[in-house]
Amino acid sequence: MKPASVDFRIISIGTLAAHPLWGERVPVRTGHATITLIRSGKSIILVDPGLPDQAVVARLGERSNLRASDITHVFLTSFKPDTSRGLGAFEHAKWWVSGPERERVGIRLISMLKKASADGEEKLRQMLERDISHLQRCEEAPDALAAGVDLFPLPGVTPGLAGLLIEHAQATTIVCGDAVATVEHLAEGKVLTVCDDMEAARSSFAEAVETADWLIPGRDNLVPSPGRVVQAATGEEDEDDDIDGDDDDEL
């Protein structure tokens, strides 16, 4: 039986810096991830705090009447500024990211830090040192984060991108991160071109659509999964043929 105590809500809807399906090819805004709050028993999990500290704390209060100190865990679907910008507001909480993401991103950041130090780029060096410190603070996320909240690997856009599968009421919701970026990407069956592994990204996109009743895209609001809608209407498994490598999008 699915646990009845799991609850979630969107704290802030994210956005891409440049949305290619709106005809944008260069950044026109500051990108930030959709922030989701999940409650299960005594666990209060905040996913992808991509807004600055003060902004994410303000949104948390507006949308849930919670304070930063009420958050027990922070989970990052991937490790980048768009998902982690507000981490500093939750120093008291436990921070989680997937093991593969932690390892691969750590290697890249250390390489970048060595180069920045050798090139005398002081500002970049300081930023990278902060990012490395935050990544070191992150622990490897367990397979089960709480009752009814499970890790759901969605690699491709980043090496270890992972969403969360939430079992609630009589439905299943997946917090997708950038594996499913926006409702437009979902509708057109497209993944982001700027990614670590295109084939894996396409596979992860399809798996999320086929598994969940509801999806929380990385940069958009809660939306019903078209794959599950088709299955419910026809009684058959939907073959996802819409993911076309020639038409994939880029940030």
C-alpha cells in the first residue's frame, strides 16, 4: 500500500536561461531550477534550491509557512548553480546528491580549480573553491530518502542526474530535474542538447514519462505524464517514438 503521509508542493517554478522552444538562443534571464518541497513522516526535504538564499527562504515561507530551520534534508537532482544557489540557507540540514553525480562533478571541479589557479583567475578560483566545499558537504543520497520517496536515476543531461519518485495517494510523481526540462520539451518529446550523454538522456526522458502519473520538470510546474495518460486511455503501453535526435534542444 502506498503511504498516505507523503505530501509535496512546488515552492518556486524554475526557468531556463534561454528557452530554445521559445526561439531564444542566448541567455535572456538567470536560469534556476524548480524547487519542490516533500514531507514524509519527520523528513522535510527541499529539492533543488536554485534561488539565492534570501529568495528561497522567502518563497518557502510564502508557499509552506516553513522556516529554513524546518528543512531536514536538501536534495540536488544535479550539482550546478541553477540547482544549488541557495544551499547556504540550509546549513543545519543534511545535503544529498547522487553518488555518480558527486564523483564526476568533483573530478571536473578539481580540474577547473587547478587551471584557474595556474592562470591567476582569482575570482573564478574562489567560486570553484566554494562549489567544491559545497560538493564535499553533500552526502551520497540513499536509495530510499524517506517513506514513499525513492531515488530515481535519470542520467544523461549530467552524468549522475537523479530524480525522486514519490508515491502518494493513488498516484506516482517523479521530480525530474533537467531530465525533463519544461512542458514544451515534454510535449515535443525533446531533451536538452547540452548534456553529458545524449543517448542516456533520451532513455531517461522516456523512462520518466512511462513510469510516472505526474511529472515535475526541472524548469516548470507539475504536469500529468503523457505516457501514463495514453496508457490509461487505451489500456496499452505507449511506445515513445517522439524523441528525435535531430530536433533535440539546447540551452
